[in-house]
Amino acid sequence: MAKAHIITKNGVKITVEGTPGEVAIMVSQFKTGNVRSLQARDEPKHKSRPKATPVNLISELIDGNFFKKPKELSSIKLALEEQGHYYPVTTLSPALLRLVRKRYLRRIKDKKRWLYVH
């Protein structure tokens, strides 16, 4: 295995290891200045995740069978807080109502309180 030690104009010390052909290619690229960041080329680009909105977070709870049994608004708030998302119940209530209207959830009135179930 061949090895080359390179010091850049900025004073960064780089050690390149590989087959003699690979090392020769890397050294020639450093000399011509055609080296791109290996980190940027090798690491996958950021995966786009849906934005952490209350509706999206509650939808994830639906997918995880959280609503298999009827849940109160306070237990939904607590489940989101366990995931690190803090919302007041005044924000969660309209989000749950949207999901009910889209028929992702159902709600049942029990003793003057709404319970949400899938």
C-alpha cells in the first residue's frame, strides 16, 4: 500500500493511503488544484423530512398506532413532549380537528371531553 504526505498552502497536513495508482491520482489532483472535498462527495445529502408541524407529528403518532385506544388531548400533548415537541393544547386542538375532518382520526365525546381514536 502506497502512502503520500501532502501539506497544503494553508498548512493542512494530509496523508493519502491506497494503491500506487490511487495515490498518484490524488497527488496530481492536489498539484493541479482539482481536489474537491471528499467529505461532501462521500456523505449523502440531507434527506428532506417533512416539517415538524403539529399535524405532521400527530400523523406520525397515527402511523405508530398511538391512537389504537382512545386518547385525550392531554395524553397526545404528553406523547409529543416525550419526542421533544412542546405545543400548547390550544395549538394541538385545531390540528386534531383537521385530522378528524380529513378522516384520519375519529373523535368521541365522553364526559364532556373529546377522545381521539384511529
